[in-house]
Amino acid sequence: MLPPDTSAVQLSPDEVVRFSRHLILPEIGMEGQKRLKAASVLCVGTGGLGSPLLLYLAAAGVGRLGIVDFDVVDHSNLQRQVIHGTSWVGKPKIESAKARIHEINPHCQVDLYETALTSENALEIIAGYDIVCDGTDNFPTRYLVNDACVLLDKPNVYGSIFRFEGQATVFNFEGGPNYRDLFPEPPPPGMVPSCAEGGVVGVLPGIIGVIQATETVKLITGIGTSLSGRLLLFDALKMSFRELKLRPNPERPVIETLIDYQEFCGVGGSAPGQEEAGSVPTISVTELKTLLDGPQEDLLLLDVRNPPEAEIAVIPGAVLVPLDRIESGEATEEVRRLAKGKRLYVHCKLGGRSAKALIALGRHGIDGVNVQGGIDAWSQEVDPAVPRY
């Protein structure tokens, strides 16, 4: 990465005061601050990771920030996505982020891309930036960001989070490894739960996002040693960091073009278990409500979420048997006994875990029906008094 051209960059009197704590650092000084002002950074996502990333890059004086996101602010975001506030619920995240950035640094140019990053637009969007920060939460977009950065020779500052653990590194920097050296192939769909299913402690993305912001500032100013070639792992419960070495794989296939990343990651395809899941009969939440309003003597509604989720919200009458007990076989006979002589319906939060439960039960001769959309759809379509989470 070439350092930004600072030949025409000047700091205003306000900027000199604003960034004075940088200016007195010998490692940054006036030249480093000018590099920050001349630099452009694209952040893909304004969620848990994107929030601290954007806040601290704006506060550090990065002159131009691009934001890619097409989501709106939800109440459930506010536990960790600190760039957004309650008054922005229901409004576009990119607009919320821009308003907050300009509160922090009115000198920062903010370019908005209210769209999903796709194989059709990624190269055009990324080409205009010096560095890309990956704040996404799904494998198709991570592979897309990686491959576009490789094709365009852009550093990719990566972070990911789940429950109490996070990781960060810098990909594609000065011949260093890229995301495909860490994950040559994506995991089968459903093998890695999302934060919406598994949860995440609210402070965790702040820690990982600030690490990403730190690495970005270092790349721009040319100071310190980057995380390129090192995967930093953080465990919040143990309050511990450790490192794994990453090296480019000489046998890694050459990235020559962008592909269909949904298909590559098995989203909507025939990845392991998906054909079985597609064969599971389904029912809508409104149809389930009709059944529950009638006689229930011959009906069993099984909830396969985790106990903490059931403390938040329940569908009345559901019996809780977590998925891990079903998949391990521990609960097979319990479910068989509960479902004897009854029609079995199974729900979770969104419908994925309940499909897995029915596949596992089906192997033991226990058949049932999956509730599409789970309790999330129930809250939206049947009973808004049931909290969404």
C-alpha cells in the first residue's frame, strides 16, 4: 500500500486543535495526520464491528469514509451498535452513521452506498478506496470482500465476533495472506450460528472493532507492525489474547474473477443437510395460531431454542427441548413420549434450528412439521406483544 499523497493537504486551525494529541506523537506528527486526512477507507457494514470502526476512524481524522449497508436500525441493535441511537430506529443505518460521524468530525467526507455488496458492484465501489474494513457477519460477503480486495490489491482489515470471542487480522497486505488462507472453503450452511441465534456480549464488537480501527490507522500512517500474517484471538470471558500465525498457501487457487458467493457458500444450494431440510414439511405461524386456538389434546408444540431465549419470549403452550439435546440423542425418547399420539410441530427463533431438530428426530422415526420463521415471525405476524430479540 502506497502512503496517501499529502502534497496538497493542509490542516485547518480547527483540525490542528482537534488532532493535537496526534500531532505531538513523534510516530504520527503533522505528516501522519495529513496522511489520515488524505486517506479513504471503506467500511462494509455498520453493525457491531462497523460502529466502533467508523467512530474511531472519524475521530482519528480519516478524510473520507465510505459505508456500505442496506439495513435499518432495530431496537435489538442498540445493545452493541453504538453508532446508532433510539431516535434512529426504523431508519437507514448509513444515514444514522453519517449523522454521528459528522458530530465527531465535521471535516470527514462520508459517502453512502445503501445497497448490498455484490459481485456486480463490489469492484466499482472498492476501487475508489485505499483500505477496506470488513465489518460483515456472513460468509458470502466475507469471501466477496476478500476476493475483490485481492483483485484490486487493497488491504482488507478483518474482524469477526461470536458470543464472547472475537478475532482480527489484516489480509492482503504487502504479499501477506488473505481470507482464503484462513478459510479455503466455507463451512456448511448452518454449522456456524449467527449472532442472532447464538448471541454476542455487547462489548465484544467494541473491542474487535477498535482493534480493526487501530490497524487501519497504522496502515495509513505507516507506523508499528501490522497484524498481517497473525490472527489475533480474543476471549472476553478469560480476558485473554493469543496469536496464530498465518501464511499464504502456495497451492491456493488464483483469484481471477468474482463469482456467485451465495452459491459458493451453499446459500440456497444443496450443501450438506439442505436437501433433508427442504424435505421437512412446514407450516406458517398464522396456520399454527389457528391450530392453537382449537383443541390441543392431539398437538405438541416443541421449542428447540436455548433456555435463555425462552426467558425472553415464548409461544404459549410450547415445550422446551433444546436442539443440542435432540442432536446428541439425549432427548429422543423424551420427545417420543411427549409426541405419542400427537401431531408434532417444532419452532425455534427463525426456523433453521427447528428444521435441524426435525431432521435428527426423523432419523429415529419421529416426524413433525417445521414452523416457518419461528417465534420471530410469530411476533411480527401473530402477537406483537411477544418480544423480538
